[in-house]
Amino acid sequence: MRSIVLLLILAFTASVYAQQVKGYVYNDENNNRTLDSGEEKLDNILVSNGREIVKTADNGYYELNVNDGDVVFIIKPTGYKTYIDELNLPRFYYIYKPEGSPELKFGGIKPTGKLAGYVNFPLYETSEEENFKFLALGDPQPADNNELDYIRDDIVAELAGTNASFSIALGDIAYDDLSLYPRYNKIMSKLGHTIYNVPGNHDMDYDAVDDKGALDTFKEIYGPAYYSFNYGKMHFVVLDDVEYHGVEEKGKYHGLFGDTQLNWLKHDLELVPEHFRVVLTMHIPVWHYRTSKFTVDDTHKLLEIIKSKENLLLLSGHLHTNENIWLTEKEGWTGEKPLHSMVCGAICGSWWHGPRDDRNIPVADQRDGAPNGYMIFEADGSDYSYSFKAARFDEDFQIRISAPKGTLDADLTKGTEIAINVFNADVNWKVEAYLDDTKLTIEQKLEKDPHFKALVANNPDTWTTWIRAIKTGHIWFGKISEKLEPGVHTIKAVAEDAFGKKYSSTRLIEVK
């Protein structure tokens, strides 16, 4: 009898919070976010509850079932923009959580109340070029207001007024302290364009009972944990691949997309024009080349869903390194073309550690020896090119000759190691090195960067104990084959990227 009563209670609770949301998608001609008489109602616009996706009818009407905690959102079509608020955050969604979140340290979702009336979504006609620029920002991850200062002065100051169409921040928007979101948003708004945000493992409410409520504060500020939008001839998908273990294992997580999200993704991709490129953005990369393992448990399910798509790109953060991996059958990818999976570095670099520059900002070089920075993508229809931008440096700073440096003893020069770190190189780059006028034999290796090792060793008080050099694949090594004569000698490195652009770096060494 007790079990029957319990089932009735659960059924009643579900019926209270399982509702139907309905409304219109319309062209908000007077920009007042209200559906006014005479404004065009838009058909064939996709609306989703995170499970199903429906198209608006000829009169712009849609309806969907919603459960407690669902976020209903529109999938922005090419040629339109959603409402963008004063902080340059996109507002394209409605959260349904009648009683709000349970008590959480950072607030969670405020009570939305029961549905009353229509939930309408405005869109705004706009001109979208097929050639455009966007930024991928890995791991802002400020732990306090001092680190927000660094983001402001090291990253946003040089990007303010950029001609990029939008940015995507690839998770760890904060570093556990979600109360920093409001000030972070104010600073980032100075980029002057729309900013999309991906959830990361440090964006969770650690006092949430389980994963279901772990992103409530994130959702309150930024909207759904996963969604998609079109721009030009590209379809961008924001994914949540962090599964929280719950308050009993505070802070612990593993990589997982989950069947609900993957089923939604399958449906979403079925509606994407074949000639569009699909850009999947997530926090945890699906593949870790240093361990040669999948880093998200159900990556194989994701790869099965996307393998029929001809044009793909995967973007992630999390590792605080620069990595360009081309997945093939060897790694479990069975699509027709190699799959480009990029770890886009971190704008906080090595968590804002290291000696300080003349602005009193930590140098924050990443553990792979690359500077902190961000990725710039240029779309050409469904094709793309990309480059790494090191914060505080010129855009041509793509190479560091990590060793040798300074003054060498002539009797010890033979066999001296030469190390060249090409910050964002992959298998498509060509790298050469010269000692004076002689071409050197160099080899790409999976090895640690001597520059970063020395930076830590020479400034021990500026690094926490767990930040140390890690092996990277974008570094080349060679050796000086003969004893050098006393005097000043030149080491030059030249690199050409996959798009034919060349970079160089020169270092002088003195032999005594």
C-alpha cells in the first residue's frame, strides 16, 4: 500500500511540473522584445527543450512539453540574431523551474513560477557574411578579483573592439567561485560582440546533490548547458561533457555527454544543411594525445553520431595547453576525413602563475611552453583557417627558441641541444632550423619544453607545486654537430603553417 501511495505522490508531483510550453517566434521589428500586432511570425524556426526539436508552423507557432528544470531555446538560423543583452550575452531561452533551485551557495535558478501564457522568442534580421571571424577562448578561470584584473588587462584590453563576430568561451568561466560571474561578464562585454559560454568542471555548484542540478547557477546566468546556433555556413554546437559526482564527492567529476544530450545532438544534426560545417564546442577534449585515450567516457557514441558529416571541427579547453590532433581510424574515428580536434589553450595560461611582467601580471606560460592566449578562426563559407594569438605579444609570435640561450663554452658546444617550440603546430606544419647559414637536422618529439622547465626552476616561489612542464607534441629538437668557434652565432627557426603563412624566430648565442 505504501508503494502505491508513493507512486501516486510521484505521479502527482510530475504532473504539477510537467507542462506544455507554447508560443511564437517572431521578427521583433521595433526591438521591444514584445510580439506586437503586425510583426511577422517566422516559420521553420527550430525550438527545443533539450530533448525534442520542433519547427515553428506557418504562423510561427510552436509547442513543446517541459519538465521541471528544462530550458527551452531556439536554434538561431543564419541571417538572424537573437536578443543580445547589455553584457553581450545571448538571450534565446526560457528556463522552466517553478520553485527554483534548492538552496545553493551561489543562488542557482530563481523560481520561475508556473507557466502562464505564451513564451515568445524574438529574432532580428541581420546580414551575416559567409566570411567571418570568431574567437575561441579556453579557460578564463579567474579564482578571485585580482585574476579578473589580469583578464581585463592582458586579454580584453587587446581585443576590445575586435572585428570578430562572436566569441566562444570553452568552459571554466570561473574557478569554483561563481560569484565572480557578474564582474567577469562586465569585463568581457567590452569585446563588443556576442559571447557564448560553455560549461566547465569549475562552473558547477559543488553543493548540488547530483549532476542534474550542478549547473543551476551557470544556467541562471548563461542559459542552457547545451544548445546550437547557425552563423553563415557553419553550425555551432555547445555541449556539456562534465558529469558531476555530487555533493558527497565534492568537486569530483568525469567526462560524459550522456544519452539525453547525445540523442538531442543526433536530432539536431539531422536538421543541419549538408554543406554546413559542424563545429562542436565542449570543455573536456575527447582525445588526449599524451595518453592516447578518450577523455570522455562515451566519446565513441559521439563519434558514431557525427561520422556521416563531411565537414567537422571539435574545439575544447580544459588542459591549459595548445593541441591540434587529427583523429583517424587508429584513434577510433571512422569518418571519411581525419577529424580535427583542437585544444585551444587557456587565456589564464598556467592559472595565472609565474613571474610578473612590467604590468604586474604573471607571465602565465602554459605547461607545454606556449604563452597564454586564444585562438582566432576565419571562416570562408564552410572552410576555415586558424591561428594562435599569444597574449601581450605580436600576432607573428608563434615560435620560441627554447634552447640554447646566453653564453656557451666553446669546448662544450658540440652536442648542445637546440629546442624550438612552435606554439600551435600540427602535422601540417613545416619547421626548419639554421645555425648561422647551415641547415640543422631537427626532429619533432613528444617532450618537455626547456624554456618552461627553466622558468619554473628559476622562479620557484611563483609556481604552485603541481604546475610543472608536461610533454608536448609541438616542439622540435636538434643538436649542434660541431664545436663552435668563439664569437656570436645565430640560430634561426622558420615555420610554415597549414595555410602557407610563414613565421620565424631568431636567437643569438655567444661562444667563449
